[in-house]
Amino acid sequence: RLRDEWSDDQGVFNRLLTRRLYPVTPLGESAEVVRAGGNLSMAALPARFFCSGHLVWVQQGGELEDCMSVHATFTEYGDAGKRWRFIESGLWGLFPPEYFSRGKYLTFVPPQ
């Protein structure tokens, strides 16, 4: 159970943005890079390589294609749902290889 609305990953990110990074100012004329929180420079990462979960699981049918990383945005059931998506895709590196080959799975065959 969350202690408050800032307890999940999105809340921590929001707290970082609202309490540590402002004011944000453009660094150059293009404003593609900004300076935040005094001396931190930030820029957007290309979505083709730093992919959202929606891009991978919905738009690309679970294929990574050019993705170097995947971040899970809103997913049903919070953190547990995010973990499940990564586990099912074979992208959760915290399990030993035998986790996926032991054969202790619940299966269901629907009636004909």
C-alpha cells in the first residue's frame, strides 16, 4: 500500500521535477537542450531507441526492433503489472534462466 501520492515511481519523478529542477531555461536557440536545477543539462532521448511500453507492446507487437531500453508507462495494476509485462517479454533480468524452463506453469485449455 502506498504511503502517499508521491510513493510510486511516477510520484518520485514528479517530486524531482517540481522540487529540484525548476527553473528550466533553454541552453541555446533550439531549446532541444535545457538547463535545470542550476547546472544540470537535459535533452529528450530519441523514442526510437528509448522506447515506451506502449510502443513496444502495442505498436510493435512485443518486438524490440531498435529499442535499447524500454520504460513501462501506465500499466494496469501498478508496479506488479509493469513487472509482469517485462517478465512475460523475457526482459526482466532478475530471474535465473531456469525460471523460464522449469515447467511449473498453470495452463488452461478452454472447452470446445
